[in-house]
Amino acid sequence: MEENQKRLEEKIGKVPEIFKELKETDPDLYARVMGLDQMIWADGALSRQTKKIIAIAIAASLRDEHAVRAQMAGAGKLGVAKEEIEEGLRVAFLLAGMPAYVYGKTALEEYLGDRPRK
Amino acid sequence: MEENQKRLEEKIGKVPEIFKELKETDPDLYARVMGLDQMIWADGALSRQTKKIIAIAIAASLRDEHAVRAQMAGAGKLGVAKEEIEEGLRVAFLLAGMPAYVYGKTALEEYLGDRPRK
Amino acid sequence: MEENQKRLEEKIGKVPEIFKELKETDPDLYARVMGLDQMIWADGALSRQTKKIIAIAIAASLRDEHAVRAQMAGAGKLGVAKEEIEEGLRVAFLLAGMPAYVYGKTALEEYLGDRPRK
Amino acid sequence: MEENQKRLEEKIGKVPEIFKELKETDPDLYARVMGLDQMIWADGALSRQTKKIIAIAIAASLRDEHAVRAQMAGAGKLGVAKEEIEEGLRVAFLLAGMPAYVYGKTALEEYLGDRPRK
Amino acid sequence: MEENQKRLEEKIGKVPEIFKELKETDPDLYARVMGLDQMIWADGALSRQTKKIIAIAIAASLRDEHAVRAQMAGAGKLGVAKEEIEEGLRVAFLLAGMPAYVYGKTALEEYLGDRPRK
Amino acid sequence: MEENQKRLEEKIGKVPEIFKELKETDPDLYARVMGLDQMIWADGALSRQTKKIIAIAIAASLRDEHAVRAQMAGAGKLGVAKEEIEEGLRVAFLLAGMPAYVYGKTALEEYLGDRPRK
């Protein structure tokens, strides 16, 4: 797992870098974006885990390879079960086509492939 | 609520009609599509309710007005709470922009607007 | 059929209007766009009819309701068979999700619904 | 012009309603979203007007009819010239296809159609 | 050609792997997906070859690099002519923008580049 | 800067190759596409620079990595300021989600990262 996490962090490492740059050039906008971000991901009527599953399904539906990876990494850290992500991706299949499923599953195997099924 | 459901069924009534037509012209394909559909929506690692929230978030992200409505109607029948759909739409906001949220919220108010918050 | 064609022309009537406006304000751009348009639709390695089927499948996949209708009208005029469009929309189902199929079929029934199957 | 603005406000009136509802149910999120919104639209390296042109081009490229209308209304209020919006839509044509141009031009004529060209 | 096919299979090799995994973890869903897949691609009112051209045009329009490659490989095996795919991509240009054409042509040259034009 | 430009040209080098191929196989279509392309990008009510900013924002909103890079390269050659592109990408954030911003900023740092801020 750790090996995968490291590879992932290299791959999506650009995201924190981008926001680090924003923090320097426009700290006010940075603060607002981060505040909104935290508020949206916080536990509420839906858990953080469920929100990550939704995010992965959206990203896969949009064929957004970077967002799929970033959200998959987040899901991995929060301990979301592979089966749950997989079922979310099936909904993406129905709503956005077989390639949406393939995008999501590819990242699922890449990052959580060594995690035992529940 | 019943009033809303009726209006909804008029609006998304085309979907059942389309599949009715398919049933007549190609019953074999119809059976396969329906079988896959049922399998994907069934309770599993995720509940039917959670799957509807995911579907609404995907449809809103794709600016797919028809799918938003169809899934919202389904969510209404399954008794999904407004707050849960709303939080799913916030994830769509972050991943797919403010208009995705607007698409979803518009349908949410249209179909579940008279449902009391939890 | 004629009834449908008339309704359609009302619905997609904005498209010719837009290009009429362009013709007046920028005749040079208009000429180039129209020239490219004609060249792309002309019979070649693929027939005009096949190109319309492709265009409908793309438009449905993009949930582009206006383009679906405009292309469906064009397909109607060229005498494309309902079955051919329907099979093109199945490919859209697989590549872009069930709602893509629904978008296309809705327009297919709306404009070519009274045409007998081959 | 006023007549158009009124029609527009009816059409996009749902957007303010949605945010009014959010203000009541979650004032904190509302405040953050509005704060971010204002910051993004403010004059900076690009003027408010240029930002509206960009927003219209994006919305048209995404076939996002609601966002096209909402942004077009905003552009109208800020006095953006028709020619500028039109040239932005040509870029959308090149990057996202002829229907993107049609979506944008339809809304342009609908809301700014009675405004004299510069 | 064989050289290209081999490179391709490496690149899109993840797709069969994903479905192999699905076959093990959920053989019932796998059987349904594969059954639907075969039914959609079968010769009918449109030939298998025409369906591949449609699929490539859709995938290019969605900027779906993986699906473009997977469908291009399938088209190569079915002996679809380069000119036909190229004309399908021109329709994608018109409906979804110049980059859609670029996505498709890049894959076309990559996989069928050494195939003589008809 | 020159180092970046060179890297970029390698990366987007496929685009000119594709159009070179088109020039040989279909000089007439090539001439029309290039003519339209030049007309759309020319200075008019909007400057060439502003058009590039719009193009980058559209491409980022569509998660179109190739188009983002190609347009970013063009913006670099025309001397568009980093701050202007950055503000255009914030509009993309609002209209198309945080990942749209990330796509654009990644390319911005990659190609114009060594350019001093104004």
C-alpha cells in the first residue's frame, strides 16, 4: 500500500504545488478556496467517505483522469472499501458509459489494488 | 408530494415510453438492458439510496437535465433525504462547477421541494 | 411526416437564423463556415447518410439537445432508416451512457416516429 | 432592452432562488460561495467584462444552456459589446464545435438582440 | 501492422484486465455486460465496421483518449479503411471542435499509420 | 523560456503533423480549415491575446489536455501575461470545477513557469 501511495503522491503531486503557488500569489483567494473545500468535504448528512465515492464517480464520468486519481488517493486515506468505490463506478457506467467505468477501475486497481476486499 | 410526482412523471414519461418501444422492436436487447439496470441499482456494498445520490451528482455534473430529473424522481420514491442529495450536489459543485450545483438544486426544489428537511 | 417536419423546423429554426445573421454581419466568415460545412457533409468514403448517423450519435453523447434535433431533421430529409439511427444510438449508450440513448431516441420518435420501420 | 432583461430574469430567476434557499439552510456555506464568487469576478488582470466573455464561451462549449443565459444576462448588465461576445463564441466554435457557437448565438440574440452593434 | 497491434494491446491492455477482474469478483454482472456489449456491436442495420467508426467519433468528441485507442484497435482488426475513419472524425470536428479531430487523428496515425490508403 | 518552448513543441508536435498529413491527402479541406482558423484567431473586437485566454479556459473546462497545451504554447508566443491566464482559469473553476483550474494551472506552470509575473 505504502508503495502505491508514494507513486500516487508523485503523480498527483502537482495539485498541492498549484495551491502552494496560489497561496503565495493570492493568499486571500487561497484561503477562500480552501475554506470552501473543507466545508464541502466535511462529515454532514453524508460521510466524508461517501463524498469521496461520489467524487470518484463524477470524475470518472467526466473522463477526468487527474481528478479520478486525486480523489482515489483521498478515498484510500479515508479507508473507503474497494467494493463501495466499485459500485459507485457501476452507476457511472450506466450514466456515462463503459469508458467511465474503465477510467475509474484503472485508478482503483492502481491505488487500492493491493487492499484486500472486505 | 403526489402533485409533484405526477408532474414529474409527465416530464420524464418519455423514458418509459422509449424502453416500451424497445421492448417491442427488440425484446432481447430490452431484457439485457433491464437486467443490467436492475443489477447496478440493487442494494450491495452501497445502498440503493446512496446510488441514487451518486447518479444525481453525475447527471448534474454532465448538465444532463433529463437524467437529473429521472434520477431525482427515483430518489424521491426511495425516500432519500433532501440534505443528502444537497451534499452530493456540493461535491458536484467542486468537481464540475457552480452550474452543476444549480442544475441539481433546481430539480431538487422542483421535485422534493415540499418535503420537510429532516 | 410533414407535420413533424414543420414542428421541427420551428424548433431548429434558430440555427438558419443565426447563420443568416452571420451572413449579414460577416459574409467572409459565413462563406468559410458554409464551405467547410458542405465539404464535411459531402459523400466521400462515407455516405451523407452515414455521416448523419455519426452526427446524431455524437450529439446524443454530448447531451446536446439542439444538435440532436438539427441532425435528426437532416437525417429525415436524407431518408436515413430508423433502424440505422437506432443502432448508432446503441453505440452511444455503450460509449456515453444510457441517457445518451434516451436523448437520441426521444428525438428519433419525435421526428421520425411516423416513418414505418424497414 | 428592458423587455429582454425582464424575460431573462424570469428565465434565470431560479438561480437567485437557489442561493436564497442556501442562505437560509446553510448561511456559512452561502457566505463562502458568495465570497469566492465575488473575488473571481472582480476586476483584476482581466476586466469584469472580459471575464463574462470567457464565462459565456465556456458555458457554450459545455452546452450549458442555463449558464449561457445567466452569464449573458450578466454581460448585458456590464455593457459588454455584442461583437466581443460573438468573437468569443467563434473561439468556442473552433474548440468545441459548431453547436457551441449556436448555443451562444441563440442566447446572444435572445438577450442582446436589440442592442445596436458598435 | 502487427507491430502496431502489439503496441496497442500493451496500451489498452488495462481494459481486458479490468473485465477479467470483474469476471472473478462478479461473474453475473460480467456476463450481463459482455452480453450487452456483443449485442450492440453485432452486424445489424449497421455493419460492425460502421459501428466502430461511430464509436471512434464519439470517443474523440468526448476527448476520451482511452476509448479512442480501444475503438481504433477494434477498427484495425475489422479492417475499417483509414479514409472512412478520417471522414467520421471530420464530423466530430464540426460537432465537437478541432481538438476532437486531433484526438482521433493522432490515434489513427498511431495505429493505422502504416496501412496503405485505399 | 526557450527550453520550455522546445519541450512544448515536442509535446504538441503531433498537431502540426496531423495537419501536414491533411494538406497532402486533402489540400482543399486543409485550405478551408486553415482559412477558418486564421479568421477566428485574427485581431478584431477582441485581441489575439484575449482569444488565447478564452481558448485556454475552454480547453481546461473540457479537461482537454492536448488543447490546453497547444493553446498555452500559442499564448506564450503572443506574450500573454501569466496573471491574465490565471484569472481566466478562475472563471473556468467557477463554471467547470476545481479540476478545470488544476488542468490549466498545471500547463501554465509547465510552459510559462519561468516567466516573471508582471
